[in-house]
Amino acid sequence: MDYVSALVPPVVMAVFFIGVIRVIVKTQGGANKAKEDAAVDAVLARVEGAQQASAKGDG
């Protein structure tokens, strides 16, 4: 049973480390996704604003 008590701490630390890495990767992806979505929304708003302005000028 000594080998079990010797292996438990490294296994627990490995599982914890993997969990931390997964959380970091997910939160980084989420932050980048939000920034990309904000940039796309800003570009679309500009395009729509330009289209509306040109439509008002044509009428």
C-alpha cells in the first residue's frame, strides 16, 4: 500500500494542473471571441450607417 500513497499526490496534482490549463484555455478563447465579435459588430454598424446615409442622399 506504500506505492498507492506515493502515487496519489502526483496524480492529484496532475489532474488539478490539467483542470487549470483547461480553464485558462477556455477563458482565453472566450475573451478573444468577445473581442472579435465586438470588432465585427463595429464594422457592420459602420457599413449599415454608410448605406443609410447614401440611401438618404439618393432620395
